[in-house]
Amino acid sequence: TASKIEVLRTREIEHEALIQYLAKRKIPVKIAQPYCKEVWFSYSSKEYFAVGLENHLGGWELRNNYFKGSSSPKSYTYIKRESKTLLITEGMFDFLSLIILEEDLVKASDIIILNSLAFTSKIKVYLSNYENILLYLDNDPAGDKATVEILNLFRNATDERNSFKNYKDFNEKLMKCKK
């Protein structure tokens, strides 16, 4: 199709509009930089740029003030550090918010960013490799369903949504709370 997203190039996040977008989401650019890139892409024969998080298959989750999408292939992002603890978040901004609110935990853990709850079943193959699985999925019906699904299959999984119980997700908590 003509409206397919095609990644043209990536670089360190430098564009002022993206730095401001991250700031609006309460994410300092220095927190995002180790994990995210400035991704330039074409869509419907126009060129755009966004904050991008690469998934394990080489596709990108793309976000800016006006756009939320992804390039093919769409999948989850897996950050391996040879830890016995796995953190699971739904999206890139939940993950980046978690770094701010739980930096030591994030640095000491493996991480899966689902990028879509549709990948919940695809990540189950990894979960038995961990002593602790900490779930930070959204506080909404879809997040409830995925959380219960994983809790029922893995004794070592814990629902961590209490840490943002009055918010939809970790980024909403970060944006509404004064640190």
C-alpha cells in the first residue's frame, strides 16, 4: 500500500520538537536516549520524524505530538541484561516513566515492552526463565485481562499496578505527580 511507513534514517534524538514532546510527557531526553532514536520516516509520500523505540524484529514504535504508529514488522521490544527479574510494560512511555520512578529496579532487570497487548501470548515462552515477573500493564479492561492471564499461568508473576492505581498507566502518573 502507498500509505506504508518506511523508515528512512535514525539518529540520536536532537530535534527540538521531539525534545519538547518528551518534556511534555515528563521524560528527560537523557533518559530516552539510551533506548530511543530520532526516526525519520515516510508515510503517504510525506516525510516525518518521531521518537522511535526499536522492537526485537527491527520495526519501530513511533511517537510524536501528532502521530502514534509503528513500522513493520510490529513486535515487542526485549531488553536482556541476564537478570532473574523481568519487568513488563505495555508501551514505551510506561517503560521510560518506570526508569524515572524505579531507576535501580529497571537497571537491574530484563524488560519487555509489549508495544501492543496482542503480543502477550508471544512473550510467554520467555517467562519461565525468570524468578520474578513484575507486570506494569495499563489500568484498563484490556490491561486487566492480560495481567490476569499472565498471573494465572505464572506463580512468579506479580501485578505491580498498585504503584499507579489512580492512573491509567505509569506515564499518566508521572505527568500528574510532582516528583
